Amino acid sequence: MSTTILLSSREVTPPLLPALTGEIRADAAAFCRGMFLACPQWSLGAMGPDAFDCWSALVLTQAHLFGREVELVRLRPGASRADILRAFGG
């Protein structure tokens, strides 16, 4: 049984976030402020809008600020360090 689940970053549901202005510093600050005000909880495997885990928050950040599609990697509980490295192509 595989320890990795691959999903599209479109699976991450953002909270209400500000529109981009094209000024990266202002956009990043507004994004951080929006996430802070949304006050999402941390939960393993959560993909928004009320809770995120670290990777799905990064995926959302990359998509919102830079328009980058980042592969959403999900590891099953108990995944080894080797499983994690394989999931990221290492």
C-alpha cells in the first residue's frame, strides 16, 4: 500500500483572500494579513478554508501569490523519512 496520495493543488480551498495588486510586497503582506484574520486552525491533512496543514498552506500561498501549481502531497500517518523523501522525488 502506497504511503503517498497525490492531489491537484486545486483541492485546497482558500479562505477569503484579498485581490492581487501586482506589488509583490503589498500582496504578500495582504495575503499574510488575510490568513491571520481568517485564523485557520492547523490540522493534519486539512486543506482549508477553516484549517490547513503546513503543506496545504504553502500550496495555497504559491498559487495565490505567484500563480504556481504545486503538487499536493499527502502522506499517510506513520510514513517513514524514506517515504517522505520518495514523495518529494529525493
